[in-house]
Amino acid sequence: MDVLVQARDTMLLLLSMPFGPGWSALLLKFVPFVLFLELPVYLLILLGALRHALRRDFAPVREPHHFPRVSCLVTCYNEGEAVRRTITSVAEQRYPGFIEIIPLVDGAIQNSATYAAARSMEPVVRRMANRSLRVVPKWQRGGAVSSLNLGLQLATGEVVLALDGDTSFDNDMVRHMARHFQDPAVIGVAGNLRVRNARVNLLTRLQALEYLLAINVSRIGMGEFGVVHVISGALGGFRRSFLEKMGGYDSGTAQDGDITLRMKHYFGRHPHLRLVFEPRAIGHTDAPETWRTFFRQRQRWDGDLYYLYIRKHSRSFLPRLQGWKNVFLQVWTGLYFQMVMPYIIIIYSTAVFALYPPGMVLGTWAMVYLLYVAINGLLFAVHLALFSERPHADWRLAWLLPLQPLFMFAQRVNNALATLKQMTCKAHLDSSMAPWWVLRKSRF
């Protein structure tokens, strides 16, 4: 009971700040200072999101006058019949230009079901105007990078879309992606992702809410200031001539983050070049349905960041490559948020619980928890009011907002473990994204 009373008194003291004495000392002791480095980022995201909405609603509408030929490289591995859904959603796009669909079936001998499912769509697509389907089997498995490089050699479109074989798309996705390439300065476009299997269980619902906040609102806000950290491998668009100039994709894992960083290496010399995020180009992907699969996926994602930022592209943080703005924001919102802050949070939490009375710690962390709930709630409200194209479906996720801070904390602990594993074991060499004989040929 004394612990709860002390927790209550601590919360009341924090709520009364800065109207009473002693609050500054308590603040410095118990409110993690990482929070003060996070709050400006959330403010930047909110300002960017509002700016994007105002520009979208009040700027003059420019209808596309050019519909470039689009090549869709669909990387396939073990999707089975699901690849038919992907091909159908691409072929049925409301886009007057020509769409070339190239499914690349990696390890087609082992994945004969996926290959047969893709081939079965050939007569369907053949009957459609301005559409073509060319199924390419890669008999020996070589990974996503080899598939994309092969597809790049076969592509004839001015615009190349890199798509996952287990992702389906809204029927205006290509139109929204392609319109940005009217601007010759745009070399890459990141699409928006939603969780397709959100209603399966609590975990998929939490991921669906995370995608709305972390991928949709956050990337809209940061993208408004010209910052795109990654063009997702599940839905990304590129100017083909620029990809060819770069020499295509590089070997190794995390090919989406790798290609994005390499594109940004040109920004220091060519500051007019741009990467943009398009929230209306929407893909639907399946999220992990078990906690084991989820944490393994995030271990790979988070470990790959250390591999890219420190092991492979440590020179990326030179302003002469990316320019000062990109370096500053990448260090702050990328390097610090993803690889440093999880350790600070864990060490700080452990030290506070070891050194101070439980009631005081409980009350302070309750305030921090409520603050995160409020931040997520504000981001969610901005999404619903300004950007959601499915507000009724998204509203059903609102009850999960109180659970989101706990979900985020679990991910940060997992993130710290993933970074440590990558530092000590080179975990990127043990990845489901490519066979070991491909990854171990990389000098990184």
C-alpha cells in the first residue's frame, strides 16, 4: 500500500510541474532524458504531416500528362497460390500506361507450385490491354538481390517497381507511384504498407496499428522534409536509368535499406535529387502471426541496420556524400533511435529500479507511459482525420493504443539484442533473404 501511495504522490508532483518546488530534481532523476530527444522528433513528424495535408488540399492539382511504361519486378519465393493474387492486383491497376509484370521465381525447382501459379496467370493477363506478363524461373536459388538484378536486365519500363510476391495492392497504386517521376529530380518513391491479416489475433492487430503510426504518419511527416530512410522492398519505385547508373542492387541482405543508402550517396554532389514517400500508393502485406516469428523478423530487420550503418556503409555519415541535412537526420532519427536509444532505455530502467524507492519509480514510469499513450493517440488522430482512406477499419484499432507503449518497449529490448547479436556474430550472414553461399561471398 505504501508503494501505491508513493506512486500516487509522485504522479501528482509530476502533474503539478512546474508549479511546485522540487520538480526539476525529480524530473532529471526519473524521467529518461531520451524522452527529450524523442519529443522533438514527434513534433517534427506532426508539423510535417500537417504541412503535407495543407499542401495536398490547397495546392493546385496537376493532372499527369505522361504515363510512363512501368516494369513491376515481383520477387517470388514459396508464395504458392498467393502469387496469383499479387499478379491480379497489379494487372488490374487503373493506369492507362503500359504495365510490364515480371515475376521472378527464385529456386523454381523447389518452388514449382509458385512457378505454376504464376504461369497460370499468363492467359488472364494476355487478354488485358496494355499489360504483359513474363514469368522468369531462376532454377537455382540466389536470393532477392539476384532476382532484382535479373529483373532489371529484363525490364523495359522507364519506371521500375520492386514488389513482393506475397503483397497485394490497391488499384491506384501504380498511378500514384508513377506520377512522381514527372519530376526529373525524383529518383525513388517509397510506397505505403498496411497489414493484410490484421484481424487474425492481438499480435497482428498491434502490428497493424504500428504500421499506421510508424510507416504512414511518421514517413509522411519526415518525407515532407525530404527524409526517406528506406524504400521498402515490398513496394518501392525507381527511375530505371538511375538504378542502371548505380550498377543495380548490391549483394548481401537488407537490399531495400542498402539501395536507399546508396542512392542518397549522390545527394551531396547532386542536392536537387529527391526520394519521396507516397502515402496513397498502398500495398497489403501479411504480418507474422506468432510472437516467435515476429521477434525473429524484427531481429533480422534491426540487426540489418547495424550491418548497413556500421559495417557496410559507415562512410554514409560523411556530409560530402549525403549532404548535411540527411546526415544530421539519419544520425538522429536512424542511428540514435534504432541502435543507441534501446540500450540507454534498458540501462536507465535497470539503474532506476535498483537505486530508488519502488513507489517513486512506479509513479514516474506511469507518467512516462501515459505520455507515450498520448503521443500515439495524437498520431492516430492525425492519421484518421487527415490520411486514412479506410477510417472505419482503422478506428477498430483505437482500443489498442494503451497497449502500444508496452509493444514498443518489447521491441526496443529485442532491438538491443539484435544489435548485440549482429555486433558479435554477424547475424546478417544467417538470413532467410538469401542462401548462405550468396551472403558469405559478400566482403561485408
